[in-house]
Amino acid sequence: MNEDRWPALPYDAWKDTYATLHMWTQIVGKVALALAPPLNHCWAIALHVTACGLATRPLPHTGRFFTLEFDFVAHRLVIRVSDGLERSMKLEPRTVADFYMELMPLLSDMALGVKIWSMPVEIPTPIRFEDDTVHASYDPVFANRFWRIVARLDELFTEERCGFVGKCSPAHFFWGSFDIAVTRFSGRLAPPPPGPAFVRDAYSHEVISHGFWPGSGSLLEPALYAYAVPDPPGFKDAKVRPDAAYFHQELAEFILPYESVRNAKSPEAAIRAFVESTYEQGADLAKWNRAALERRIDARDER
């Protein structure tokens, strides 16, 4: 049963598809970046879970609106326009350069032309999209598995934020880091962090964030994560649930390996325990005003 709801996603088996898909989502994400309003914390340019995959929000373009959706059921990138026009591209083994050189002219042919910066971000050795013939893998089975995991986490993360009435992001997918995340805010300003402008904007206020990504760098396995910015004293030594969760010193985040979630008696209960315990520990140690930021959900409210 867990295999159906929480399919296996071994890093080594799909890492090439992951690397290619990461670059494809960055191309689409940069189209959103060029056209979406500059909503704080980059919320307007994140991708959102749909019934078939991941999509942009409606993007304005000369009096029309359009969306780009990665359909991981039919395995195509679909462009839908407010006037009824629709085009698609196949998701199949192809280089990033080939994907980029088909998509950009296609948008122009649909009178949706846009100019983007073609350098990938948030990766150690970027290659311009038009020059990237290195990444060319696409396994539809693993692409579909990844989306199914993200879709189920979107549901759980959204449920978990329901009791929080302070400022909170939606659950959404960031194409730069290739993760789904949900972030709660205390309402208090945070010390300006180092880094580029988007990092300073993301962490302008105190946050506790939860998410999931397929792994990279020093953690080559899919995992859920939790972190607080600023990191309150004692947070890394806090006792969190479930037992499989631990604090990763290099990442400075709590980690819950996805494989331990899959093997849990109730994966959903393990995820909820991780989100709730890391939030509670972080909020208490940072002295958030939890009475003002939370509401108790009574069974009578569930109609």
C-alpha cells in the first residue's frame, strides 16, 4: 500500500532525469520570472501542483494570460492561453539546449515572446541553457513518481498550516532549488542575511520552513527538511519526531529521510510528527507569540 501512495525514488536510479528536469523547470520558471508581478519572497514565480503535474500561475502578456504546465501523466509541457490557444511539447529524452531552442520560438509563434537570462541558478556548475548538451535524460516512470510524492506532500503541508493564522506561504515548488516548501513567519524582522537580493527578501523576517527535495550536495537521497532562520539557540539539539529525524550539521537543517517515511507504519503520521515537532521546537526556542499565531482546530469546525 505504501508503495502506491509513496513510491520509491532511489537517487542513483533517477539522478540523470532529476538533473535534466531541474534545468527544464528553470527555463519555465525564468519565463514566469520575466512576466509575473514581483510578489514578495518570490511567491509569484514558484510552480504549483496540479492534477497532472506542476504549473506556473497565470502569466500576463499583452492583454492575455497563459500558463505553462509540466504534465507528468501525459508527459508533455502544455502552454494554455486565455484566448483558447494551446500548444505542447513532448517530455522525452532530449538535451536542455534542444528543449530551450524549441520552447522559446514556440512562445514567440504564439505571440508570447519573452526574453530570459539563460544561465541556471542555485547549482554548482551552471551551463547556459542553449549550450547544455550534457543533461539529456528523461525517465517518465521516475518523473511521474516524483510528481506523485510532491502532490501528496502539497496536500499534507497545506493541512499542517491550517492551524497557523500568521503569515504563511502556500505550499509551492521552487524551481531554483527544485523543492516543495511551506514557510511560516513570526512577523518579526530578522537580521539581514548575506547573499543575493532574493535570499535577503526570502529571509527578511523570522521563518520556520518545511519542505522536500530529491537531495544534492552532501545529502544524496530524497528527504524532508525543516529549518529556522535565524537559527534559535538550542534548535540543533532539540528533540524532534519521528526517531528517524536528525539534525544535519553541514546543511544546518533537520532531515527526515524519505525512505524512512516510506517504511513507516503510517507515512502520513511520520510526516505530520516531523512538521509539528520541528515547528513547535523552533517557535518555542525563538519565543514566537504562538498564542497570537495559532488557532486550535476544534472537531466542531470540521463540517
